[in-house]
Amino acid sequence: MNYLGTIRARSARTSANGRNSSSHSHQSRKRILVAGGAGFLGSHLCEALLAAGHQVICLDNFSTGLRRNIARLNHFDAFDVIAHDIVLPIELEVDEIYNLACPASPPHYQSDPVHTTKTCVIGSLNLLELAARTGARILQASTSEVYGDPNVHPQVESYWGNVNPFGPRSCYDEGKRCAETLFFDFHKKHDVEIKVVRIFNTYGPRMRPDDGRVVSNFVVQALTGQDITIYGDGSQTRSFCFVDDLIDGLIRMMASSASLTGPINLGNPGEFTIGELAEQVIELTRSRSKIIHRPLPADDPRQRRPDISLATQELGWRPNVDLASGLVQTIGHFDRLLTRATPELAEAI
């Protein structure tokens, strides 16, 4: 069962005074830290963990995470928020740690590349040291960007990648690669229980309209009647995983046997050209937007598709939401944002 799918049912059992009335036993309830918990993925993960009856600490410096993403969770007594940057050490008592703390879209991580690298490397080091001290199991949200512009297709976990170490994307790509190294070294040297997942393009409600990712760009442009901008000729490919499926995979990975360290790919193996994505968005939004082309950015991958054989075999995981269904929900999210027409949104678009 998809973990996100339990949220609505459990929320319906939340008592009138706002206390979570889940019947989970005290022994099964864990104290879980979600670094980057106010972000797009992090907020969905916090919601799913609360629905499962856990105590959740959302840690975020709110550089790209948004308080509105977690506003609906404040009625849970088991939910706490700490404003903190993982580049600085922190002392907490926790059972599990999810490290999702890093800007994930090129405009955001390139705006301060030094801090992006510090978040990936020093931030991971701080959380690993916390895990080593507390005995917590820790999951690293790595990325398909560790494969760079791949020469192997689809991408399998054994592929070492083709990454430019000093290009415009390297602060993120190499930062995440180094973080993986730290995770495995802590596992070998300090016996820390680690989980490493490589996340492929994920989309869905709570994406920021200004995050610069292709799905949000296209949807916002289509809904506002702007030209839809394709970088390059549109023949480059991507695979798009809906957020519910991705969160399900993260939770399954954290709950897996201690011997399963990863890395494991999590993504939807359906492969689409960027041109095909643009056409789907135009059709689903009934937009009159025209498609225009701009030069392809440096080091932009030509193709991206995960081999998820390992996730299917070890976690029993496969994505369930097809692109069209996921886009409908995502379009609804942005349509509601645009209807509210906040000053923040107006500036972002």
C-alpha cells in the first residue's frame, strides 16, 4: 500500500482537539528527524510519517523550504519544527534520520554553489555524526545527478557516472557524490546503519513555482499563457516520478533490512522527451501557449531513466502513478496557487 495513501484515512481519525489518535503502540513509535522537512519532498515525508504514528522533527533553514508546506501539520502534537542549517552541528535524540536538506533545482543550488557544497558535505557529516552518537539509522536522499550526462542507459546503480567536476552543476552533482562517500565510510568505520537512495526527477503538489524544474516551469507557463520554454531541441529525455510514489519508496527503504545499504534508484522508468512533456502539459491545461526554444545549458543530461530492478526486488517497490494522472494533480496545485495570486507568487513568476 502506498504510505501517502494512508494519510487521509488517519487524518479522519484525528480527534477534535487536534491530537493524533492513531492506535500505534508506543514501542513502534519512533522519533524521526527529517532534515529539509519543509521542502517539496520533505513536507510530504513528514506527513506520511505522522500518519504512520511517529514523532517527527522537521529541521529546515527555510532557504527553499516553505512554512506553508507544513502548516497543516501543526495540529499534530507529535510534530515539531526547528529552524536550523545542517551546515551547523545539532544535538538531538532520534531513532531515524532522513537527510533531504539541500536545494534540488539548478537555479536554487547554483545561486550559492559554495553553500550547496557545504550542505551536501559538511551537512551530511554533521548528520552522520549525530547518527553515530545516537545509534540512529540514517537515509541519504542522493540524486540521479550523480550519473551526470550518462553514457550508460538506463542508469544502473553500478554505473559510476560521467560528471563534470567543475561545471555549473558540479556543486550539487559532486556534493551529492561526496555525501555518498561519507555515508559508506561511516558505515564501514563506525557501523552506522545507512540507506542511500538516488532520486530521479520527482514532481507533484507543493513544488515551488520558481524552482526552475521542467515540470513546474511548463505548468506555470501554460497556466499563465506564457510561451513554454524548451532548452535545446526537446529530444533530451527524462523520467518523472510522482511524489506519492517516491515517498513510499523512501519509507520502504528506511524500513528495509540493515544489510541493504544501497545505493538504490527510486524513479519512474517511463521515459519521455522534453518535447512530449510540453505537449502533454499544453493538452491537460488546454493552454494556447506556444513552444519556443532556447540554447541548452551546459552539462544538461541528454537522457535520464532509472533501472529500478533493485528497488523492485529488494523493496517490492514500483511507481503506480502515470505521468498524465500525476500532471493533473500537479496542475491543480499550481492552478490554486495562481488563483490566490499572492505577492510571493506574482514575484516568482
